[in-house]
Amino acid sequence: MSDNPSAEPDDQPHTGPVKTPKQLLLSVSFSFLLPIAVIIAMVYYVTSADKPAAGAGKLEKAVAARIQKVGSVEIRDANRPLRSGEEVFKAQCTNCHTAGLVGAPKFGDAAAWAPRIKNGYDALVNAAVKGKNAMSPQGGGEFTPFEIGRAVVYMVNAAGGKFEEPKAPEAAASAASASK
């Protein structure tokens, strides 16, 4: 058939790295024992370091954070005078709206405020009280929603809007009862 001696494997003796039964036994032993030894060494390395448990460094703060109250009651002076829109703007809104941070329309910038003014007073106050995009909710803090509404009117009117200052809640309630 062919004169090529490698064409028929039965005629050639097998050659490879393992030549004796002792070498075979050693290679099989190392193929099982070496990975086990490596795994044991890695486990020992990882567990040998002295690491504090999560939250153990500031244990008192971690415990206090886990058992904190769900809610709190804040008592305010119900008879304090309501603040004007300018006062609320200077105390709460000026940080972002003066510099135009994080997409906030700048104070007095008519082009930036125009699309927002078209949405109307209620939509603007709702966005301010509940928060929108990067602006955090302003309701529930130091100012009442009425005072935040005054600040919205102050900013809109500075940008060329023609919103009326909202009526004080007490005045609105007494005006409604007087008209009945």
C-alpha cells in the first residue's frame, strides 16, 4: 500500500512523557493533590487576615441606624408669619437657580423659564413640592407648600411671567366662607 511507516499506528510503539508505571502513579497523584493544596492555601490566605465584621468599626452608629424610628414628629410654630417668595427663594432655591446647577433654570432667564411657564402655576408648584428630575422635593421641609408657591411665583415673575401671588390659606378660607 504505502511505504510511509507512520501510516500504520500498530507498527509503531507508543511514545509519550510517561514511560513507567511509577511515573503514571506520580502524575495522577499530583493532578489530584496539587489543586487541593492550592485551594487550601488560598482559603488560608483569605481567612488569615484580621478583618472586622461589617459595621463593627462603628458599632454604635450601625446599631442606631438599624433601630431608628420609622417616623418622627416635628413641632413648629403654627403662628409664625408666612415668608415671602423672595425670602423662600433666598433661603431654599438660590443655591441651584442662581447658578443654574444641574439643569435648573437660572433666576431671571426668560428663555429657560418660558417652557415651564406654559405648564402653569399648579404644575410648577407640584414639581417644586414633589421634586422633579435632579430637584429634590421641597415639601415637608422648613417651608409650607404655600410658601414654596410664593417662591415659584417670585422666580417666574422675575423671568417675565405674569403669575398672581397666591392668597394666604387663612385668607382664602375666610373669603370662601364669606361668599357663601
